[in-house]
Amino acid sequence: MSNADRVRVRGLSIFRPIIYGNTATVLTPKEREALSPQTKDHTHRWTVAVRSAASAPDSDIVGGADDLGYFIKRVSFKLHETYPNSTRNIDKPPFEVTETGWGEFEVQIRITFIPESGEKAMILYHHIKLHPWTLTGEPEIPPLEEALRKGPVHSWQYDEIVFNDPYQNFLNLLMAHPPTLLPKEKRYKPTPFHIANPVSLKEAVNVTSEMGVPEFTMAMEKDEAERLEEAKKKVIAEQEQWKKILIEKNEEYQQLQQMVEE
Ligand code: SLL
């Protein structure tokens, strides 16, 4: 590294869009028969991953259009302790772990950047989701046929890794790898709004393979803004209504009081 490379570019921020999360599918009776004695109680196969946010065209993989290996050195997935070698270090893309299991649990995801970045590792948490979303938010384990019919469960979170005051050489490297932009709209079959970390579980409940593979889009951001705007209008309208009722009741009270006095 030359001295010039070791200079931080002050006041500048640059980010890379990522997603992290999991997909899960229920094992068919045949797949369950093939499990080893140690894993014979397992019911699902899942993949936990860190990927670029944009999906490749025509891909049935959520995200992952760009290879993140140019700035990520290692992704370390710390699984539940019931798993043998529960910390899994992945040193090249795809940064993911596929396992079978029977239970949902929280994974610690530690992202280490290349040394030239001078950045500290970043830690994320993700709850491995195996069972379909429900309206109540309470976990419900559907019967096997229903789970098979519904198809893979998806739980993904969009995030942006922000580098503030990056080193000049690291900045150059990042700029040499511009991220694939998110498409404006979902390109294939429609998927309800918030597949990741749903704000509204009503929206997420329908996320099954019948709906196609989820894809993050710019439209989601727009939808969310509109949704907030709608909610605000509703609250204001409700406030107005209560105000009106309050005024009416007050008038009634005045009248009654007057009657009493007379
Ligand atoms: C639960 N708190 O009770 C969670 C724990 C553990 C998940 C889930 C398999 C590990 C193995 C597995 O699915 N562990 O291979 O024995 O739901």
C-alpha cells in the first residue's frame, strides 16, 4: 500500500446493498428416510446466506446477482449449539450454509471485510424461519402436505453496508465494482410487499412458491413510503372524527346542565 492509499477520504460515505436471511423447504417423506441416524428427526432443509441485494435475471435465487468477495473476506455463521461445528466460516462466495434441522433459532452472522478496508467486522442476527408466515404471527406448524404445497419459506432482510471515510484504495476498489441496481418492479410473478421482516404479516403470509421467488425492488421502498402516508392520513381522519364527537358530547353536556339549572 502506498502512502496515498492509506489516506482516508474524509466526509465521504459509500455503501453496498446486501440481503441476509434464509429459505427453508420441508423434507419429503423420501428425503426423511434418507437421513442419517443422528439427523433422523430433522424436518426441513434450509440455507442461510449473505448476498448482494439484486437478484440475477431469470434466477430462482433471492439476491446474489453480484459476487461480494471483492470486499468481504469471510462470513462466519454461528448456528445453534445443537449443530456439530456450530461456527461455520465461509471464505469465498457464495457466503451461505445449507443444513437440515427441526427447529427455528437465531444465527449470528459475522462479516469480516478485506484487510485493506481497515473496517471492523460487522455482526448481524437472523432468526432461521422454517414455518410459513401466519396472520397471527404465532408459529403454526402446518401438516406436511400443506407445507409441501406452499413451497419454500423465505425470510430476508435488506440492508446497506455503509463505509464512512473510506481509505482511498478501498474506495477505488468499491468503485470498480458498482452494485447491480435493484429493478424498478418485480420482474416475474408478483410477490406481496414485504417478504423480509414483514411490517405487516398479512402481506407476508402469502409468500410461498405459488407466488414466485421473492425479489427486492425499488418499488418496495416506494410502496412503503405510500403505506406510511396512507396510515398517516387514516390517523388524522380518525383524530378529526374523535374531535367532532368530543364537541358534540360537550354541547350535549352543556344542554343537560342548562336543563338541570332551569
Ligand atoms: C427450538 N430453540 O427449541 C430452538 C432450538 C435447535 C435447532 C432449535 C438440529 C440440530 C441437530 C436443529 O434443528 N437444531 O442436528 O441436532 O426450537
